[in-house]
Amino acid sequence: MFAALSARVGSISDNKLGGWHGYRASKAALNMLMRGIAIEEKRRNDRTIVVTLHPGTVDTALSRPFQGNVQAGRLFTPDRAALQLLDTIEELKAPDSGKLFDFEGKEVPF
């Protein structure tokens, strides 16, 4: 299992707001990098899982300026975000490798 933190804003097909061009581009690149690694790792071990994870909006200095737009119940403490991601990881199977998942275990399209 190898997981990297990404963000929903890195999804090209889920981008409905625009903006944040550099951040979006870096997360899209991370998602594509992880997808490529997942393909290569499957050749060595078909049980390997390589994914990117979207933790949701976490209460940090980075998100603070944007928290006013977060729906009630969707701003997470770092501890809660970590637990949600661990729960997501526990449910993943080998066919999930190369994908992006959110904090609810739902696949986010690239």
C-alpha cells in the first residue's frame, strides 16, 4: 500500500469552479504520477495498491481563508481527517490501485 495526499481540485472532470490553477495543476500531476506508478507496480506485485487520497477540507492555516464556503459538518480536524483516510485505506482492494479516493471512500474521477 502506498498512498499520497491529493485533492479533489486535482480532478480535471470535477472542476466546475476554475481558479487555483497552479494548485490544481500540481494535484492533477500527482494523480497522474501515482496512476503511472500503480501500473508499473502491478507488474511486480498484483496485490500492490497505489492511490491518492482527498482528505476533505481540514481545519488548517491553508484552508482557513476558505472555510466560510465549507458546508456544515464538512470541516474536519486533522485527527478526524486522518482516521477517515485510514478507514478508506482499509477498504481498498488491488483493483482500486491507480485511483483517487475521497475521505468517504468514494472514487473521484480524474
